[in-house]
Amino acid sequence: MMTFSSFFIRINSMKDPILDVIVSDIIQGLYKPGDKLPSENFLAEKYSTPRIKIRKAYEILEDMGYIYSRQGKGRFLRPKHSKMELVINGNESFTQKARTQGLDLKTINIISQKIEYNNKIFKVLNAEKNEDVYHIKLLRIINKNPVAIHSSFIKGRLVPEIGVVKEKILSMYDFLKKSGFSKLESEKTIMSVTLPTLHEQELLCCSPLVPLILFESKTIDGQKQILLYSKILYRSDSFQYVINH
Amino acid sequence: MMTFSSFFIRINSMKDPILDVIVSDIIQGLYKPGDKLPSENFLAEKYSTPRIKIRKAYEILEDMGYIYSRQGKGRFLRPKHSKMELVINGNESFTQKARTQGLDLKTINIISQKIEYNNKIFKVLNAEKNEDVYHIKLLRIINKNPVAIHSSFIKGRLVPEIGVVKEKILSMYDFLKKSGFSKLESEKTIMSVTLPTLHEQELLCCSPLVPLILFESKTIDGQKQILLYSKILYRSDSFQYVINH
DNA sequence: CGAGCTTAACTTGTTGCCAAGTCAGGTTTA
DNA sequence: TAAACCTGACTTGGCAACAAGTTAAGCTCG
């Protein structure tokens, strides 16, 4: 029978509270964007702890994107991201959502090609092993900030014109509509949280510890046919996520 | 007009790919739980990079909870968490969900008290300034692993018996049902991702970089009356999150 | 007296080196 | 001959010292 206090011996190490203190100061509005944060030496002395500990705390905040650092100058608070409202169990396309909220959305098609056989993807799509399956990858940019990566996989058989127009696709939803499919909806979405790979950091212009939310889903049409397998990566700091019941 | 390639100058620093390489090896199943990972010195030599860079990459993995470290021995891969399925737009209570999946759920009531005036909470609950508002905080433990923190706020006026039984509450849903409320549902949930505070790390027995998912919502009854304001913190690595459409 | 230069005091960034811990093989002892 | 001890080679952990960059105050020069 596990008691409350016995949990503590489960922890490998008990870190000191410096990170919490700094974050708390930031949250309480002690600093505004652009303000300089206290130096490593100052905090090391204040908390009677080695400078390297302060550094580690600051580096986490930096890697999470909250602050930036300039050698010789100091560390500064970054402006907060403005957040787009995203209803995660809604059926509006991303493009429509941004339009509805009057946001400046730009989309860049960064991958549009046939893929080699992949067991999971081909299985999800009910594709034959030697069948054409296309991968379309879009980068979503709102108000000049990259905020999301949309990866979609679709059988060429369903949309034969994709071979010609694939590089021009800027919305899978619109593309499917134009191809004659109707009553598009998501079947069931699996959500998880990850940290960005180096490539994702490059694409999303984000630092290494900005959590990303991954939504994996299948898009079906009115006849319950699976059209798309999609993996959408959103920056967690660029959206206000809403769940309607 | 922002072009694709101009994004790269937006990035403060371009980290080297060591973390990606190690993570990739782990994901590909190169190591199984308990296996020893290559030493700092080995990788530093392999990638011709200072040892401290390897250490930083390993420390991130450690702080994310994927590996553990033993001075003099090395670093080892932790077992993966088993995941409970959690439908985030469903109306089943957490307790019911765990039962349905045959999981061993234990709940500990860690806070049960009246709170001082708090503008946001009192406003959400439509509470008067001098009114009793109770805070119930539950720690959820599944198969001996703490996985979630449920914080709920409720007006004492709605459930006068709470003053007597507050320390015994182990499910707000059940408590409300017993108090005579019916047709409970969540109004609209706001979701965000955070990293755990020190205290949250203690409660959830998790390391500092395990992302937590925060769900904020109001629970209403059949008459649309706001009963509860809840903030639920889940470990992102302990659940498979499902969204039904 | 203003502009330019210098320098000390500060800032963050990097790294070599020492500390602490583990373990296997070799040596000593009973 | 088996158990205990020792030691070198390895591991992660910690940090002081040096490197690189910034800036403001003081000094010098035209």
C-alpha cells in the first residue's frame, strides 16, 4: 500500500528551485519583453550556488524559447507569441480557421513526392505494396511565424491529377474538395507531445525545448473511405487549444 | 514577402545533431530498456566534439525521463511508460476511464481546504468575494505511478456538506453525483502544454522536462449552472490521447 | 569642449581538470 | 584454493579558470 510520503524516494534527484523562481518572476510580470534578466553571477551569489547551476536553468528557458542570450550583454525576455485559437475537435480546415480569425496565413509546400513502401502508412491507407502513395508536406506560417507542419499521405489512385499538381497543393482539404470528395471529416485523432528534431527546429524556427503537439488522424469522406493519413505538428506556444464538448 | 530560405536567419543558434542521433537510435530500437548507452568520452571522440556537448544532450534526455544516469557506471535506457487511453472530448470521469481499462487506480486527496480570494477563480465560479470557495486537489496514481494532478474549485454554497467530508473526496464527479447534481458535462476546455514545476515533479515523480498537458475547464450541470472550475495536469508520457469527432 | 581612445568591470561562452564512483583483473593472505 | 584486497582504467559529476564580448567612465588630443 503506497503512501504519499514514500513517493519521494522514487525521484532520482531533487533539483533546486532556481528555475521555478525565475519562471515565477517572469509569469508574475516582473519582466516585460526585452527586459534584461539578472546575470548568472548575480543569481549565483544571491542563491549561494555555483554559477553553472544558474546557467543550466537559464539555458532551459532559452531552449524553451522564453529568453534569448547575448554574450557580454546578458539575457533578455522574448515577447510572447500571439496565439491562434485552434478547436482540436472541430471540422474546419486549418486554412479556414486562420481566415476566420483574420490572420495572415501563408503556406509553403516543402515536400510533394511519391514515397517508398512504408508498412505503417501503406497499411493505414489500405494501399498495395506497389501502389503510388504521395507525401505532401506543408509549412504553415502565420503573421510571418512558422507555426505548424502538415504532413499528409494519400493514394495516387484516389486523385490521379496529383502527379501534375502536387507541387501547387497548399491545402489538402481544398485539394480533396476540388477532386470531388465531399463530407470530409477526421475519423479519430491520436494526440501526443514531442520535442522538435533539429530539422523541425529549422522549419518552425523554434528552439530545442519548445513542445510540439502531434495530431495523427485519418480523413474520411461521406462513404467512410479513408482518403488521407495526416500527421500535423503544431508549436504548442502558438495556439490556444480548445476542446468543445 | 518572406521566402522559405530566409527563415533560417531567424534562429539564434543551430545546435549540432547529437541529440537527434541519440534519440533516433533509441526510437529505432537499437537499445532496449536497461541497456547501457555509449559513454560521453566515446561519443565525444566519435563525433569530434567536446565532451560537454554530449553531456548536455544526455542531460536533456535524462530530464525528459528517457534515461537514467549512474556516476561511474554509465547511462541507461528507462522502460517506456505504459499508456492509458484518454479520450479528451469524452464525458467519462477519470475514475471510470481507469476502471473501464482495468487499471489499478489509486487516488490521494492532497489538498482540501477553503481558499483565499482569487480574482480569476471567483469570477469563473460567479462567487462573491466573501464566499466560501473550496480547493480539492487529487493525485492520481495508476499501477503505482503518479500520472495526474486534479485541482478543482467549487463554491461551498453549492455543496454545504463539503466542509465535513472534504478530506474524503476522491472523485469530484462522484462527489457531485452524491450531492444530487445530474447531467454533468464539461463546458469548454482549454488545453496547454507546460513543463513541471519542482513541486509538480515531486508529486508526479517526474523529471524536469517531461511535458505536462493542462486541461482547464468548467463543469456544468443539466441547468447549465457552473459547478466546478478544474485544472487537470496530466503527464504527457502516461496517456494515449484520443480525440473523437 | 567634443570626439576618439583606453581600460576596468561587467556579461555570457568554453573547457580542462579534478572529484567521485564502478568494476574487472591481478595479487596477497589465510 | 577461495576470499579479500588493491589498483588501473573506465564512468559520470562538478567547477574554477580562461575566452570572448559589451559598455561606461575616464583620459587624451585636436
